[in-house]
Amino acid sequence: MIAKNDKDLYTYQKGAISEIFKRFDTAASDYHLLYQLPTGGGKTIIFSEIVRQYLKNHTNRVVVMTHRIELCNQTSKVLTEFGVENKIINSKASLEDQGNYSCFVAMVETLNNRLLDDKLDISNVGLVIIDEAHYNSFTKLFKFFNTSFILGVTATPLSSNINLPMNDNYDELIVGESIKELIHNKFLAKADLFTYNVGLTSLVVGANGDYTVKSSEDLYTNNDMLSKLVLAYEEKCVNKKTLIFNNGINTSLIVYDTFKNAGFDVKHLDNTATKKERANILKWFKKTPNAILTSVSILTTGFDEPTVESIIINRATKSLTLYYQMIGRGSRILDNKLTFDVIDLGNNFYRFGQWGSDINWQQIFKFPNNYLDSIISDEEIEGRFKYEMPEEIQLLFSNSENLYFNVNEVYVDSIRNGKSSKIVLQKAIEHHSKMCVENSGDVYDALSLVRELNDDVDYLIKRYSKCISKSTPNFLEWLTDEYKKRLRTYIRINFDEVKNLVH
């Protein structure tokens, strides 16, 4: 959505600029205003036009702040396209030529260091613009601009730190066009969401309020999750340009190896890549049809590639902002692309709802804790799951009339009849044993079918653990392993007897 002047702006962008300038004209000079617009709506274009108009009518200077060097460079480039001469404040910035510029673009840490070292003259700064304003690193700079009008822009006006709510730093929120409206008016592509139920109770929440990299990597690098990832890709994303988001470099590298070994055209990118390596990988991704790029959060902001056709969220997050940023990477529209696919492997859809669904941003801005408290837990999410055996697995058990074992029903019946809850597991083993035997020619075939029941067994054990109110990760892991051992033993000992019963 690049525009060179006001005539190239869309109607909703002009409307936003008009609303923002109304606050300039009526509010105090040190007013803090927050503007929300979805990823892909053209926030950089809007604030670049604001800078152009502001400098045309004011003698004060402008500072634009970003949190990453890529955004810093992109912002400087767009401002230049709007005819705004600007200077990037880097580690070598000095006072010598600052008088030649009315607009400065800076990364937050660099700007903070330059100001502390007194290497930057910020006198006569009337307007400060903060890109990706939900990041809290910007707040430490507010003290340097206590007489300036501050405009923060973000797709999600929810602070990345629950202890520093945005309404502590901004006086008002203006909500822009919604995702639904942008899709309806053909400014954004529509997301077709496919979710695969994943057990997340082994994940640990860290001090930042999101799942730790360590617990995420333990889960997402195990064979079952890697198999589920490849299966999801093969079911929904084959022959589509695909971005995979992970939580942890090691996970992304293992995902890369998994897809490479499966014969797919794939590359890996993380924040340890050099500038040249990053540029080469992104150039490859742009020009390669059906390319797969697995990454670690680095592409959630400052990355614009409209040819992306599929997003795979191979992680769980408790961050609404991150959820929207990841999906937003696929929302850029092209003439032949009005939709894109999103594969959710972290139960994020259940946690946050459909991307583009109605969200009351004003309520979230004013009462962030109420929103955060309303997010349902992983235990609640998984409690609603009902395992549905994939069709290709069902075909392996086509001789069985009943593939579903109702844990809750058997548990309640056992307790009412004064029996131990352990009877549930014994009956489940008999049920799974019958399924394996009646679809096998011999005991070895039956034992090999046990491996196909991994997801069914996992679901069964979790339902059982809920019944007995004991669901620690260590207990679940032990009980699942114990169940599979007992199932294999039961089949070895009772194969002939079960075979005779089913015939």
C-alpha cells in the first residue's frame, strides 16, 4: 500500500489522518494519542503522510521511533517516498548535521543511548511517532519528550507487559478500519483457518507471561508433533508458499531438517543470520514457488511478502499481539490472491478466536486485565476436545464397528457400581486390543497397529486424568507409556483368544 502523496491514499487512510489532526488542533501539546489499524492496513503510509503535512505547516521537528533496525530502514524509505527528508539516528550519530533535518528516524535503544550521551538535539520536537507502540521499550523515552505530542500506532493496543498497560501512557485510543472491513473492501486477504488439537499442558509460562522456549521446544521437537506438522502441511499447504512460525531456534532447525529430509524446498531463518544471509534467504523465498520458510518470530514485524499463501503457527502463544502479527504476514493481497490458509498447531484459535472476528479494542485498551483474565486456560481448551480419528487411520481399522471409547461414561458407571477407577483403563485396553486384533493377520500386525493409536491413546489418558483429578505432566507421561506397554502385553498374551471372539 505505497502512496506518494495524498491523492494516492485510500478513503479510510485519509479519514484516519483527518481524525488525528483534529486532536492536534484541539488537544494539549503534550497529548498522547494511540491509533490502531490492522497489519496490512498501511500504518506506515498514514503516519508518513502525517509527518509530511505536519512539517509543511509547523516549524517543529518530528522524531519517528521503531524497535527494530529493519523497521527503521523501511520507515526512512517510505518517508523519503513521501518527500520527507529524514536522518536515521544510528550509533555514530553526531550533532554536526542535525540542523539540516526536520525529521529523524531512530531505533529505540539507539535513541535512548544518544540522548543519554547528549549526542542528539531534541529541542523543538513537536511530534513523536511510535511504531509498534505496544512494545514497552518506548516508555523509558517519554521523559525526554514531555512537551511533545506523541502518536503511537499499533495493530493491537494491548501492552506486551501486563504490568505496564497502555492506558497508563496514552490518553486516548482511535480505532481504525477493522480486519473484516478491510477484507470486505478487498484491502486484505481472508484467512481460511484450520486447527489441529494439540495437548499443551506440558508447557510452562515464563516471567513474561508467555510459554517458555524450553518447554515449547520439548513439545514441538518430539516425533508426534513433527509428524503432525508435516501431515498438516501435506493436507493443506502442498504447492503453496508457506511461512512456519516456531518458538525457539532449535525447533526451527529441526523443522527445517524434517522438511528437507522429506524432499521439500525449505530454508531456515533466525536472528543470528547476517544481513547478507537474511537478504539472500528472503530473495529466495520471494522468487521460489512453493517455498517453505521456517523461522523464529523474526518475521512477525517489518516483513512484507504478498506472495505468502499459507501460514503455519507451529507454536502456542498467550500473546494476542503475536497471534495477529503471525497471521497478518499472509494477509497482503494480490490480484490472484484473495484468501490464504492458516494452520494452527497451538490451540491459538480457541484462545483468541478467529482472526478478523469482532474485537472491542476500546474495552481492551481501557480494561486490559479484564481481557487477559477472560482468556481460557489450556486445561479448559483441551477439556472441550473430542478426538476425531483421521480418515487414513480409520481405514486401517475398517473391520471395527466401534472406534470410540467413552472414558467419562465408563468412569461414571464404574464409580456408581463401587469399582476402582482403574477398571476404566483395563476396559480401554480391551477395546484397543480388539481393534488391533480384528484388523490384523497375526500378532505382529496387531502390535504394529498400536503405533497408529498414539493420538487416540493420548486423548484417552487425558480424559481419564481429568476424571481422577490428577494431570501433572510427569503423571500423564508415565501413565501414557504404561498404558501402551500394557496394551502390547495384552495383545501378545491374548491374541488368539481375542481373534476367536471377533470371528
